Amino acid sequence: MSLPSRRRFLRTSAGLAAGAWLSGCGGQPSGAGPFAGQELRVFCYAGGHEVAMREVFVPAFEAATGARVSLFPGWWDGIPKLKAAPPDQPPFDLMISDATQGFPAAREGLFAQLSLDNIPNHKTLTPAAIDHWVFKERYGITYPDSVMTLAFHKGRVPDPPRRWADLLRPDIAGKIGLYNAYYMSLFTFACIRADADGKPGTAHDLLRTDLDGVLRFARENRRPVKLWWPTSTDMILALANGDCAAGNMHSPEYLQALREKSDLGASVPDRDRAFVQVFWAVPAGTHRKDLAEKAIDAIFSEEMQLGFARKGSATAVPAVAARMAVEDPFWKQLYPHTPEQFAGLRYYPYDLYAEHSSHIADTWDRTVLRDG
């Protein structure tokens, strides 16, 4: 009998982790439980996040509560759908959002204030993850998600890139893939320029002091970019089929690819490390706030965080991160797992982006994504 594949092992392990949370909460027979007959409508991100939610969260939560979970995957459409709905009829009871859309939505009153007593697992999170007004004002539980990753194909880049300035190398020119959204790739260009100037670790400051200079740098160095990828799947396929040799990537989906494709490589330079900042929130007006808060508590349990991490996600629960660093060298390579790394946790410069959003978006679309 052959040994089970690593992929099957990870899937099984994730299920066992979720099962541990289930048994800790008291498993219920089908159709039973304190929330039997209720439906929890959850907006999640399409792709890897949806897969993790469907395989790790849904079965365990349904079994523990008796509720039925309906996932609504999407990207930028979640907040517009929430805004378009009547205040007392939100389309979701629970949703994930990010800094670019979710922070303004919280200020507009689109999210209910959480009852943290119903979410005791927020206490397991590293303080750096929830040191934010969204959490402090109880509009959501914030945490780091994808980290900006330097991805490459080992066979097409004999000298693996390890620094962001390596994307300026002539042997990679014309074979670079970058995400088409500026929140990530404008920061990539800032990292490249800071590193090329001999000042790695200063990309955040560079954007704040010379935003237009970084935008010009992006325009001047757009021609070596062959692919402005719209989804992680597009970039992984481009690396696999030879269309691209290197570029930036979201970490969760790429971590799965690293586990399955030995010819792919990755690096996350210690300096200028930047994460997507996301949070779970409960739309104002939902009639299932208690159920939604129970779901958030389940998501941040150590057992479910372990399941999500095994699917490629970061975790802000130090105990889980330490375990993953021992268990999976690929995961350890990308994500913070020590007190020092958590203390230095940094996100994309969302405050700067919000202040100059129209200018950045217009310049990015006209002069970087296009030769305008």
C-alpha cells in the first residue's frame, strides 16, 4: 500500500483540527444544536479562502451548532452588495473584509459593534494583530492574511531571486508577473527602488515621502512586466508554463503550489515585509448576530487556526504559528512565528492609500498598467 500524499495528509489534518474544536464545543447530531434551523450567510474570498472555509470551518461549525452555513465567495463585490441592501436586510450575517473597503464601511456604520464576551478566542491573538481602531471600537477582529511573496520558477531563474531589487536583473526582464492591483504592486515597486538604492526596509517611508517618485519608478520599470495577473491561479499557471519566471504573489495559494510543485521557489525578504490586513465583521441589521459572533469565535480557535494554516494561511495565534513552524518548513519560510516577528508585523500602507486613493488609482491605471 502506498503512503498517502502530502496533500491528502494536510487535508486530513485540517479536518482533524476542526474536529477537535467540534468535540470541545460539544458535537451535535445532524439537525440538532442551539441554532438548529438557522442559516448563517457568510461572505468569503473566492479561491483558496473559500476552499479553507468550506473544508475546515463549515462542517465543524454546522455539526456544533446545528445551523446551516451558506458561503458567498467574491472579491470586491461584498461591500457594494452590503451598501445596496436595505439596512435591516443585509445580504450576509458575517463577512470578511479588508482595509481598503472595510475600514470606510466601518466608519459608515455598516458593521455592528461586536460583543467581545461572545468571542473569547480573540484573547489568543497576538497583540500586534488587534492593535487597531477597528478592533478597539469593536467593529471587527483584525488579523494578517497574505504576505507579499517573491515567487519564481527554479528552472527558469538559475540564480534564484532573494531580494526585491533582483526583479531589475536583465535575465528576468520580460518574464516578470505582477498583481494588477496597486495596493500590492505599487508597494513591490517601492521595495525594488528602496533595495536598489541600498536602503532595504524603507519602502513604507519611501512611499510616504515620495509617492509620485515611486509612481514614476513604476512607470519607468513597467516594460519588463509581461503579465499583470488578476488572480493567484493566473500567476501560478504562468510560472508553471514558462510565461513568467518571477514576480510577486499572494502567499496562501502559492504556499499550496510550493507544496505540490518542486520547481517553484519563494522568498519573503525580512525587510519590507508587508501583509494584507483583513478582518471579520458582522453587518449591522443582521438578525443572527449571536450566531455570527459564535462563528468568529470558532474561526479564531486554536484548532481551526491550525486547520487554516495547514491550508496555507497565516495565523495571528502564536501557539499555532510556533507549531506550524515546526511542522512545515514552507510555512515557516513565509510567515511570522516568533515573538520578534509578531512584534514587527507590518501591513501595506493603507492609510496612505486611502488619503491619495483617486490620484494613485488614476495614475496606476493610465501610466503603469497601460502605456499612457
